[in-house]
Amino acid sequence: MQVILDKNAAKKLERTNESLKSRIVEALNGLSKEPPRGDIKKLQGRSDYRLRIGDYRLLFRIENNMIIVTNIAPRGQAY
């Protein structure tokens, strides 16, 4: 699957420190595999999913065989 970051997620990825950025990029590579890899769960009451990366959460949705990342944030701020 193709992984796309929206503007908000791309800005947050640019502003993170290098060690966290490398972990996020590694997780994004895992999402592009078939089937997607990582600690993924569907969010209740929403059509979105989340990927846990330590204390950070990567929120995404699946549309037309593409994964669109909408947010990258610490756990307390992600939802």
C-alpha cells in the first residue's frame, strides 16, 4: 500500500527530533507492507486507525488502497 502524509502530519514529522523521526519513518515503512505491520487498532466510533510508536500515536485512514496519515502526536494529544 502507498502511505501518504497530509500537510498536518508532514509538518509534525519535520518538527520532531531525529531519534523519534527515525522510529516514525520505520513505522511508516511497516505500514506500507502487505499486510500492514505494527501495533494497529481501529478507533471506536470513527473510521480511523491508530499506530502506536512508544508514547506517540500515528492516526490514519485507509482510502482506495492508500494509507493517509492525518496526525502524529503524543498519546494525550492525539485523540
